[in-house]
Amino acid sequence: MSLRLDPSVYVLLQDRAEGLRYACLIVLLAGISESLGQSVVLFLNRVRPQRFVLALSISTASHLVGYLLWTLTIWSVGSLLSGAEQSWSAVAVVVGLAYAPQVFAFFELTPYLGNLIWGILSLWSMVAIILALHYGLNMEPWQALLVSALGWMVMQALRRTVGLPILCFRSWLQRRAAGVPLVVKPDDVPHLRRHRRPNWYEQLELRRRSVRLPPVRKKRKPTDEQTHVHRME
Amino acid sequence: MFTEWSDLLLLPLVALIIFLFWASLTPFETLGWWAGWFGNAIYHDTALNEAQEGANVQKTRPSQPSTAFVLFLSGIGRVSGQTLSYREQGFLDRLRQRLPGAVVIDNIFPYSVNNLALTGQPIFAGLWQWALRRKLEGPALAGYLINTRNLLQVAIAADKRYGPIYNQAMAEVMLDTVMRYDFDPESETPIFLIGYSGAGQIAIGAVTYLREWTKAPIYVISLGGIFSSDPGLLVANHVFHLWGTRDKAQIWRFLMPGRWSWIATSEWNRALRQGRATIIRMDGMGHTGRGGYLDRNPPAEGERSNIDRTVEIISAIIEQADHPEHIPRIG
């Protein structure tokens, strides 16, 4: 329901304890999906499989922290603007439900269409948060827009100031988890080369492996019985 | 809880989600290869080589150095280095007859980073063998699984995030393949990559990397190829794009912004302006099957078959590639 941005879901779940659990589940799924969607950089840096899983878990955890901060920002900006006291958990449920579109963030890996899907998801998430604030917290549409825009700005400001040590800690944690230096960025892909030496191909002989596969198409029988069959080509 | 319209939409929506899920998983093969999870090996099918040697398919003889290496990259219907199509086989036979001095190679599977056939893959071999049986014996619909899978690999090759990695892998496979036929990277014997259909992208993508490893001139012949505006277009010595006037698959180019004529700075439009790419019209030819580039049956009584016209154009290109202006544009 939250995926379809159905307004009733926000009212339904807002005041229940299970609403919070439901919201946390969505945020967790969205976190895993988003981490997978952004995992290309781990591969580019040649992370080993176990380390890959570890780095993914850290990235998911950092998404959860991001969710808490985002909730906190929306809650404080909303309370300041409207003057009305909103319970923190109500905001947490509403913001969590608005994460629903990000459950599909994994689809950003789709070859060639990844950017398009990213754009659609970003737009969808933006609409989702505005609708969530509107229906879930009974804000006017313009208030919802203002609160989410201001919340976003506050988040950006925090990232560049007091959030800096947290971000540094996160990237330190990611580097530790990856087990290899994460030097290659997605923009470096066109310059990546697997072989440094121009005459690397001299070792191709060593790298060759033989496999024996059954024939794809069985040989046509050379018998006479087929000569009268008209083959549709 | 569902309203009526959403009930109707549910089925295509689920199909779309399953497809997107599959599509999102495909890059892991390429990425895992780059990360070294699947080892370094390049696979080749021994049964195929023995069969070819048995059939006395031409290999270079030391006394007669080959004039060119022609690497045929098949369309998206393949599952391994073996061709499934009688038309492709007929095309290759004719090309070999027409160009006795050239080495024509087709035992390459251009939709796998390490040339490992789908039917030989560690986990999904069973699935692909089943799909292959369905493709050969029917119902053909299941066979489209193979085409979709290979089409996704083409999308990977065209993607800015994965393309450079995939294309590097393919260039390695290609170099390994031609070197198995005694190609010397230090020599000046030209390499021709014929990319049929989706393999047009694979051929163009790999040129960037092949160029760094060999001194030989590299030409790309796109046979009804579907490709994006790849940097390889400006790296190849020349790109010849054979374009059938009835080739409906060419509509895919509209999905590639760099191929739009008004994006003047795209590699494709620059290559056309600089005379590094030539479009050759193939009158009346479709993409595949009846009326396609490789159709053996003449379109009308007394006319030449499409396959003969295609072979003639391609051999003319291979013989006179360094003078593209001499190549007849008869189509």
C-alpha cells in the first residue's frame, strides 16, 4: 500500500506499535536494496566475497542511521514550523513508510536503464515523503513540501558541518570492512585496465581452460530418407 | 483492498518486476569477473575444435601467411561458440570460400566474459540446456530466455558503468581466440570484427582495448548491428555499418541518445563526419529469417539471394578496407 502511496496506510499504521515495526522493516529492506544498488564500487575495487557481505551490512546499518537522522530533522523542523507537538514515533512511522519506493533501489543496477530507474525512484520518493507528511501528520500540502525541503536542506548543512566526523567514521568503517583500499570511484571506470603490461597476452596460454560440451545441434542424418523433406529455411 | 484498475495492472507489473530483478542480477557476472571471483580463465570448447579440425576447416599454414583475421560474432540467439543457425553456417562457408587467404573464425561466444558457454555454466547450465532444447524442438517461447539473457549482456556492454569492464573481457576473449589461430599481435595483419545484430555493440566496444594490445589495424563490420555511440567507434580504423532498408531491429538505435543525428558531438556522429564510419545500404534486406541479411532464397525469380549480396559486400570490405571509397555501394 505504501508503494502505491495510498493515503489510508499512513492513518492506519501511525498510532500502532506494529506501525513502527512495519516502517522499520521497510527501511531495512530499502537499506539492503540501496546498498546492493550501490555495490558496484565494491566490485570495482575487487573486494573478496566475504568482505563484500560485510561491507554491505555496514552500508545497510548506515542507511538505518540516516533514517533516524532524517526522522529527527523532519520532526524538529515540523514541530518548529507548525508549532503543534507531533509524537516522535508518529513521524518515524510516516517517514519510514515513505522509504517504500527505495525498496526497488536494487533495480538501479539494471544495465543501460539504471539512470532512468534512479530518476524515477528519486521522484517517487519525493512524492512519497510529501504525501506521507500530508496524510500522515495532517499537514497542508504546502506545509509538507516546505517541511521536506527544509528538512533536506538541514540534512545537507549537517552533512557538511557537524555530520562530517560521522561521515568520516562511516567511510573508515567501510574501508575496514572492504579489506582493500577503495580507491576506484565509479567515474574512473573508463580508465580502468586489467593489465598494466602491454604484452600481458603472452600468458594467455596459461589462462586457457578447456571444457567439453555436448554438440548444440545434433548432426543431420546423411541418409536418403531426408532428401524428400523440404526444409523451411 | 485492490481497486479494479490495479487488479488489471497487477500481472504485467509482476512480470516487469521479475524482469527488472533478473536484469539487475546480470551485471554481477561481469562485476564478479572483474573482482576476480570467477578466476582468470578463458574457456574454449575442445569438442568444437576437434570437430573443426576433423572437418579440415582452414587453419593458417606457415607457408601461407593469412591476409586477414575475420572474427564473426553471432547474434543474440547463441548459447555457445557453436552456431545454432543454418543461415549463419551458410554465410561463414561462403565467406571462407570467397576469401581463401583469410582466417574466418566463429567459435566464440560473445555474450560471456570468459567465453564459457551458457550450457557449461556452473549453476544454471541445466536451465540453459532446457531452454536450448525448447529453442530447437519447440515451443520456441522458452528459447527466448536465451535471447533475452544475451540482449541483457548487450545492454551491459552499452552501459557506461559496466561497459568498460565487459568490453575489456570481450577484447581478451577475442585476442585469445585469434591467437589460437596463430595471430601475432606484433604483426600488421588486419583484424575484422563482424558483429551481427546485438554483437555490433560487442565488436565496437572491444576495439578500444584490442587497439592497446596489438599493432594490427582493426576494422568493424556491423551486420545490421545494434550499437550505442561507443568510444570504440573512433578507435577502430574504420566502421562499416550494413543497414538493411527493411531491418526493423534498427529501431533500437533510438534508445541510444548518441545515435540521434542532432547530438553532433557523439562518437557516432563524429565518426560519420570524419569519414571513419560508413553506412552501407542493403536494399530490401530485413534483420533475420526470411528476407534477412543471410537468407539463401532469392527474393524473386532470377534475382540474387540476400546472403550472396551480403557475402559480396563483406568480402569487398575485407579486401579493400584501407580504401573504403573503393567499396561498391550496391547493397
